[in-house]
Amino acid sequence: MADRLSARAFLALLTDDFSELPHPPGRPEPPDGPLGWDGYGASRARAAERTGEAESVVCGTGRVEGTRAVLLAFEFGFLGGSLGRHTGDRLEAAYAYAREHRLPVVPLVATGGSRMQEGMLALTQLQRVARQSALTREAGLPQIAVLRDPATGGGWATLGAGADVVLALPGAQVGFAGSRVRPPDADPAAYTAEAQVAAGSADAVVPAGELRATLGRWLRLLTAPSDGPAPVPEPLGARDLPVSGWDAVRRARAPERPRAGVYLDAYLTHRVALSGDRCGGTDPDGMLCGFGEHAGRTVAYAAQTGKATRPAGYRTAARLLRLADRLGIPVLTLVDTPGAAGDAEAERRGAGPAIADLFVAMASVRTPVTTLVIGEGGSGGALALAAPGRTWATPDSYFSVIAPELAAAILKRGPQEVESTAEQLRLRPADLAELGVIRTSEQLFPGTGDRRTGERM
């Protein structure tokens, strides 16, 4: 199995070529290490003889499907891939090399955690690693982790979970608690790659045979910054404008109207999905996030699917916006939701803070964001995904302060007044353009040219 390969064999599986980086100068220490742990020197010697490595990590540069990267490959056969002071030296030097040469970093994680024989000196290597990861993030360089078996302890909690994108091999053991320190009644299924993806802590499980191509696609997309906004997608549904407010609502709710998946397939090639909010949740039915290629340029996307958006969906979209901003990649958002999920579970999961964070992310990013309303624009749950001053709408969409039915209920109107309330809300695309809430363009509103919004939105 690929997760049981040596570090160098795994590197050969992924890379077109690989060149090891020079090792940092060794620091002098007693034979049994900084703590004088009896037998530690002998254990290291046996590990070196068995693996052919002098430490638990092999660092170097290589091309993955044509994209050059710095790769950090852990050798589990060397004392369980544990992190000691010399491991930290190698990792620090590799990260510094990546920043100097403007290369992405790919940790290939196979570790049980920190090395007990070096005590707290080993544990503090996690702080060194976290610092190097933070500096690399600030430099605008992507980090894509690949989780092998096992990926536990501090190695998972820094190099793995701290990466921008986390891929994992099927069945890999992944978790902060290693197999020997878990509660005796712990469910083993909770400590797997599949469980981490379901919990929003990793992005995808990738079979070994597909890993090279998948990693190469991620590297190619995330290392291609560009200037200028993403173009507005072509409308894929109705081309004529609705004649009334209720007609706009009816069109937007029509089952046959094109949804986000259709728009993304038409607009992007080589699409890869970003999944999970890194806070224990996912919203695969309500929000699609990821990166793809449009006309030779990388574009990030966050797209609502026509269903009520859950808190994890908003947090995942905010995560995508901030990552695209750091990497200099333009963003496309597609608005299509009746509104934010309003059930008790959504409140317990922090709906308000999640929406607030997305508003802040949208207001803060420097990378250009293009928004197209493709269906229902239901209140603040839709507005949070809309770019101020750069929002367009298709002819089969609407955008409203609240759904017409709810507006009528709040105003104590009967069901027979819902349609007239929709008209009063002025939620049609033409109304929104007149109010300065959206922009118009020739492709969306023939004969109108391009008109910018005012300052209302």
C-alpha cells in the first residue's frame, strides 16, 4: 500500500523528479540525546540502519505534474516518524528555502507525534513548525498536505491540519490522539481520514493511484495568481426579463432552472473542491467551494446550490475567500438560496457568527470578487456571499430583503396578498438595477450596456 511505502518511495510515486535539500549543520549533543535517555542513541542507530535515513523527514524539491514544490516526506520507519530537534532543523530550513524560491510546500505526513526521548525539547518543535508555516502563509505561498498512515499527534495538528488544503489516503489513521493514548472505548472509525473529511477537517480522500494527478492539479491552480476580476458567467436559463415580482420569484424557484453545478461546469475546467469549515462541519448540499480554470486563469468559486445555507457553508466560503486573497486569485460567487438555515441546529452551530464572518471576509479581501445571482437571493443569507459593487443577476433570479411570503406574514397580510407584496418589494433584476443594487451588462440585459451600482449595497 502507498501509505506503507518509505518516504523516498512515496516521493517517487508523486514526483517527476526529486532533489534532496542540503541538511542543516548538525548540533552537537550527547550520544543519548539532550535528555541523556538511556538507549536513545542505539535506537537511532537501528532506525538509520533499517531505513537508510539519518532523520525522520526527507526534505527536497520536485515537480508534481510539472509544478515545482518543496516536499517534506516523513519516514515512519525512523522512530515512528517522530519529531525531534534535528527534524525541526530540517523542516525550518525547507520552509525557508520555499520562501526564498517562491515555491509551494507539500508536507507528506506519516508521524506518530513528538519524540519522547527528547522530552519538551521535541514538543517545542511544533512551535517552530507553526512559525514556519505562518511565515509561508504570509508570503502568499500555498501549503497542501497529504496524510498518510498514521498522521497523528502534533504532526497532524501542525503540518497536516495547518495546511491550506488537506488530502488524505483512504483508510489512513488521522487524529490528534494516537492509537495507544486514546480512551479504551474510543470508536476507531472516528480516527480515520474519512471521518476527518466528514467533520470538515480535511478536504478529500484520494486513492493512491489518483494522488499524483490530483496533487498536481491543486498545485497548478494554487500557484497561478492573476490580476483582474473573473468575468461574469453567461446566463444559462431564461433570457427574457420577468414581467412582475411574483413572476421573478416563480422563475427562480422553478425546478428546471440551472443550478450552481451546471454554471460551474460550463464556466470552469479542472475543478477541485475545497471542503469543510475546519470547525467540525461541512455543507456539501448548500455550498460548493473550490478552484478551477477559466480561459487559462485560476478562479476560486463559492456557490450556493438553491438550498438553505448552513453555518458550515458560510464558514467554508469565508475560508475560501481568505485563501484566494492570500494567493492573489480572483473569486466568483454564485448566489442562490432561499436564505440561511433557521432551524435550532443551525443556531447551535453559530449561524449568526458564521454569516458575520463571511460579511467581514467579503469586505476585507483585496482580490477581486465577481458575484452572479442565479436564482433565489433570500435576505442576508444571500447578501453575505454577494460582492459589494460587483454583483450581477440573471433574468431568472430575484434578490429580496425577505421572501414575499414571510414579508406578508410579518405585515399581517393574508396568502392572497403574497403576489402583490412581491411586487412592492421590487425584487426583479430590472428593479434591482434601477435601485443601484446590481450592475447590468449586455449579456444579461440586452440593450443596456454596462451600468455600475450605486453605494447602497
